[in-house]
Amino acid sequence: MTAHVTGTREEWLSARLDLLEDEKELTRRSDALALRRQELPRVRIDKDYRFEIGEGSASLADLFGGRSQLLVYHFMFGPDYTAGCPSCSSIADGFNGIVVHLENHDVAFSAVSRAPLAKLQAFKQRMGWSFPWASSNGGDFNRDFSVWFTEEEQREGNIEYNFRREAPAPEPLAGKTVQEWQLRGSEGPVAQIAAMTGTDVPTYTRDRPGLSAFVLEDGIVYHTYSSYARGLDGLWGMYQWLDRAPKGRNEHGVWWRHNDEYGKQVRREVQNHDCCSA
């Protein structure tokens, strides 16, 4: 463990005031970027996207719920997943509290995933969530907004995600089941996360996370903004807190879990220790 600088209250205050200047500059820069997001050209949406929600079939305009703006979180939950992506899930743990405020500020919110609605609703109940969640299963919505890709695109390197072209997926990933990954030992954080969704690495990574914004004017929907990957960092509530904690993010591999799995993880580790000690 590295030693940390200690000092007097006066030295702390002097260093804190220096940092404050940089924080203020970052805030001003963030405000300016927010204005630039609002100034992006708007793209008219003419395709008739259909979604399944609790009330039945819905159009993209229906997701606005009578409001003029819509924010969509592209939640990684493909049809073959047995559970939602744990990273998306940890972000989604913060949605319940904000939705009521957005809705009362003329902004609708919905998560959207490719899994069938029944799967989404069961997982939503398990996680204790109440925010709107629509299924785009069988439609083009995820593909058109660059958060779902085919196996062929993955294999041949034709995936364009986060406004960049990706290299072809390494062939050893193809067809590997979760059990095969586990037998070979840890193959990195992506394999760990894929295992939490009950899929293999290629299946898991064909769905991607993102945020898209829309506006409804005179009955016409326009796409205004999308962001992906680290562009979603500001939505990940736990990290905003950790960035202000004494040790920061302090990460060593994938440490987060579905919100109901933390206690189970501890129990599994204890059981494994007991078995090894027997």
C-alpha cells in the first residue's frame, strides 16, 4: 500500500482551493458541451419502430407518453441472456429515483432491450425496479441505433460502435460456452460479465449499451443525440460517488454484481473455502 501525503488543515485548504479551480473549469466545460449537444442537427425518424410494453404494442412516439422529449437507455439484454448485463444493471439501479423528476420536466424515459418483454419484466421484478422498460424484440431499433450487431459482422470486423470500426473478434471466442471459459480459467472481465448473463462472450458482446435522445414536434419524432461506452460514465451513479471517495474507483477486475448477488457471492466464497479446507 502506497503512503499518502498528510498535512495540516491549512495545507489541505490550500491544495483544495487549487483543485477547486480545476473543478470549476470542468463544470464550465461540461455546461458548454451540454449546449453543443442541444445544437446538434435533428434527424427525422420515418421508420415505424414497434415495441412491446406492459400495455401492449407501442410506437416510438407512444414511448413519449404525452411529453415532448424522450431519453432511451439501450440496456444490454439480448434474447439469449438469462439475466441483464450486470454493468447496465448497476447503472439502472439509479433510474427509479430520477424518472419521476424527468417526467415532471417534460422528459419521458424508457430502457429498451431486445429480449422478449416477459424476460424483461421478470428481471425487473427481481431487481426491484419500476422504471419503464420496452422490448424491441424482432425489430430494427437496436440495430439502427448501433447497439446490436450480427455474428457475421462480429466475425468479419464490420462492427461500428461508438463511432469507430472494431477489429474482427478473435476466433477462439467463437462458440465458447460459459462453462468452457470457466474450465480454462479467467479470460478477462468480458468473460466474467458474460457468465453473469448466462451467455458466451460472442453472444454477450453483440449487444451494446448506449443512450439515445429524441424530440417529438408536430407529431414527428426526431433523433437528437446518442452516446456509447465511456460516454455513459456520467449515468453510472456509483462511479460519481467513488470518484469522490478517498480511494477513488480502486478497481481490480470486475467487482460489481447484480444488486441481489453481493450476499450470495460472499456465501459462495465461504462455501468454496470450507470445501477446500475439508
